[in-house]
Amino acid sequence: MTVVGYQDFLCPYCRRLKPVFRRLRETLGDRLNYVFRFFPLERANPGAELAAHAAEAAGRQGQFFEMHDRLFDREPPIERTDLVAIARDLGLDVPRFLRDLDSPEVARRVAEDVSDARTNAVTGTPTLFVDGVRYDGAWDYYSMLDAIERPFAERVGRSARVFASLPTSAGLVLLIAAALALVIANSPLAPFYRSAIDAQIRVGTESHGIVLTTRDWLAEGLLAFFFLIVGLELRREITSGALVNRRAAILPAIAAFGGGVMPALIYLAINRGPTHGGWPIPTATDVAFTLAILAVLGDRVPVGLRAFVAALAVVDDLMTIGTIAIVFPSAFAPIYTIAVAITIAGLVALNRARVYAPWPYVLVAIALWMSLHLLGVDAALTGVILAVCLPGRPTPSPAPLVAQAATALAALDHVDKEARRAGREAKLETEPVWDWALRNLSATTERLLSPAERIERAIAPWSSFVVLPLFAFAAAGVSFAIDLSSSDAQRVFAGVIAGLVIGKPLGILAATALTAATGLAALPEGVTRRQLVGAACTCGVGDTLALLLADRAFSAEAAAVAKLGVLAGSVLAGVLGYIVLRQRAPTTQPAEPLSSPGRAELHVAAGH
């Protein structure tokens, strides 16, 4: 088991971690391989680079860890005379030590570790990696022992975190769910599948309850969580992301509009008769699949192109949500408009009153969902409305929070030391200071994120790995035994495929070219025409929301034909976009860090 630590000899937190590592080495013995990496923070800790050079110089005489321990045990500041005294005390060849201390080779070796740290997205000390995976858990002995020894529960949790961090994982789970639904729907288990997704589920009393099928509960209920994430993403892009600049925001917004209009026109050109109502189906882009394809291509896709597609997809989702609400309302009951208005006003009032507790928003959101459903509008819109109304907060100043957390931890440390000085074992959880320290630490961590950010972080994994896969499983179960002999079925099938494969990229490219030609916005920096064409093709992948639109537009039989067209068109669009982007030679831009917080691997150079 290997623990790699990027550390600074003058960092107080690294110094406090040294006893933990000593205890781990005593417990695990030869099973633990402890690897030290230099990451001196000279600005924060003057003299840190000199200390790093001293340890490397001592290492050239076979006493790296002896110097390592002496440096961590000595209180800063550490001057050059102190280093010479330590070297003499360790029995080193002092003249050689001094030559190595100032040698370019030693400086280069330390710089290699610093460069390696930057590659692995290290920004502070100590930063730890356990068997190649970044460790962001607690630094106490028992927490680190669990992370290193990895009992079964820890291994499962770690594997889940690593999988979730992969940029293709959400798209892969969606693909598996849709494929599983197709297999079951075309197997002897098909009757059970149909009965399960068409089962009536009642919430409430018989006279005042809501009755929906399993499929409808997933579409109107669970998809509200997905729409909440979409709304929060759009809000973040507008306030601090790709849409914060007007010129930067115009391009993906207009491209999304073109990518919605052109597929609809192509579909309507093919379907002029009774099947014309399916025109919204090919207008939806699936965010997870599209971004997963771009992620697989790695450095063939510039960062600017990914940002452009992500912003386009968010705007596209918002347009699709509007289409669902406006074009496909169920039995419209205007009387419930008052209830909708009251609940939205309630959310706005909570925001204006700076209410940061989540439960009032949850209660009002449930009332809003029921009001929208009774109104006849898709209740999943609750997610978007809630995203707009959730309160944000300015980024806090770190200094007061650091002081508050440090005070709480210092109080606990004082109680622990006093108990040890008195010759007894400290049971901190029974001390009066425990609850006070816990409240202060909780307050500091909660303040780092606004309520909107906390909710997004809590719900996003459930949306990606539970909500969307469940909906895809319920919506994608299309039987291949579909009669395509009728002209209506053929037109729907062809219209959906043509809209996704031809209309979607054509609309995006035409809108992008027009916007750039008029000077309203510039193309993403460093993006070639080939790359733009390939990305536009991948936007033709329209799985999740397109399946929902098929259910809204048609009866079961025609919806099955449309879904089959969505699946076929999505595969063609994805493969076409991948081929176009794949043909491009790798760019010369620097590769992304191998171990950024969202990755699992660790790039490790040679070292101690």
C-alpha cells in the first residue's frame, strides 16, 4: 500500500501529520510504502525551498528521512546555520552537504516534484494520494488507517467515488439502463416490464390523491430533480461560467436555438400529415451522452469547445423544458394558476428573507409540484423554478473561518493534552467543549457553500446515477416488433432520425456561422471548423428528454416508433461526431492533470 504525500517542511499542518505517519508505519510495517514529495510553499513559509534542498542534499548521502524527521521536529524559522548544525549532528559530510545544498541538480530535483504536483492538481500541503487516488478524508490516525487498509465498506465507497469521478460514467450508466430496457422489452420478461412501468400508483386519499403510472411518476416526479440540476447549472454559467460574458453567452444560446429549430423544420418537412405533432422530439440534446463522447476523445477536444457544448446543452435543456410545459400541457385547469402563483411567491419570499435552511424550500416545492400538476403543466418544471429561487451567498472571506475552525480545534487539542499530562485517556466526546467545537466546525464548513451549491452537490449524483437511468429504463423499453409498414410510421421514424443526424448539427452550425459573421460573438478560441462540425454532430444524441417528448407527443404505438428513431438517430449522430473529431491530430496544448479532483489516477515521478 502506497501513500504519496506532497508536503512542505515548514507547513504547520504537515508537521502535525508527522506523528500520524509515524504511527501508521509502526502499525503497518513493511505493508506501507510512504513516498515523500517536495511541494515547498515559499511565499507562505519563507525558507521552505531551502529546507527542501537540505533534505534532498542529505538524501544524496543516504539520510533523507533522518533529515526529514529533524526538519519536521524543529520549530521554524530554520536558517542555513541550523541546517549545517543538523547535518553535522547526523554525521554527514558537511562540505559535500553544502555543495549539494546549492547545486543546480538538487534544485532541479525539487522543481521536478513541484511540477509533478501541478500536474496532479496539488494546490496546498499536505496533499495525499493513497494507491494513486487522491485522499480528501480526515487526517486522524483511524481515518487514514481505514483508507489505507481499505475494509470492505471503504473499498466499495472508494470504487464508487472513483467511478463517479470519471467523465464518461454518467453517460455509461444511462447507456446501460437504456440497453437493459431494450433487452427486457424484447425478451420473455416483456409482460412483467410493461406491467411494472404502467402500474398505477396513488399518493394521497382516494378522493384527493394523485394517481399516475410508474412511468409518469418518473417523468414528472423524479425528473424534477434533473431539471433542478439543469437550472442550477444554467444559473452558475450565467453568474460565473461560460455565459457570464454577453458575447460568450450569445453564441451557445443562439446555437442552441438553431439546433432546436432546424430539426423541427426537417421533421415537419417529412411529416405534414397527422404525425406532425412529433416535431419537438428531435430537438432535444442529451447532455450526459454528448459530454461523455467529448470526454472520451481527451485532448482532441479543446477546452473552449467543451465549454461551448456544455453551455449549449444547458440552454437546449431549458428550451426543451419550455416546450414540454407549453406544447404538451395535460388537461389544463386555469383555476390552479392562483396556487402556482402563491407557491412561487412563497419561494421568492423565502429567498428575499434570506432563509438558508433547506426544509422550507422543500415544503413549498412540494406544494408547487402539486399545483403545476393540477394546473396541467408538466410538474417537473418545479426543479427549474426552485433553482431560480434558491438563495445564493457571496463567497466568504477565509480568514475569519480559519480562525473559527482553528479556535475550535485548538480547544479540543488543549483538553486532550491536559488529560495526557494528568496521566489519563481523554474522552473528548464527553467533555463540555466537544459540542461547542462541533457546532463551530459545522458552521465553518456550511458557510463555504451557499444553499444552492449544497443542494446541487447533494442531488447531482442522484440525478446522474439514479434519476436519469431510472427514467431511461422506463422510457427506452421499445419492442423491436414494431410495424413500420405504414406510411405514418415510416415518416415518424425517418423524421426523427433526419432531425437528429442532419437537422441538429446543421442548425447549430448555421446559427454559429451567422452569429460569428454578424460580429455578435466570436467562435471559441482555438477551435477549428472540423472540431465544431464534430461537436455539432454529437449534439444529435437525443436520448433522455427526447424519449419523454415521444411519450408526450404520441400514443403508445406511435411513441414506440419515435423512440426507436431516437435510439437509432442517437447512435448515428454519436458515431458520426466521434469519427469527425477522432480524425483530428492531437493538439499540442498541455494535457489535463491526471489527478485533478475529478480523476482517479496519480502521475508519480521518481522520488523518495
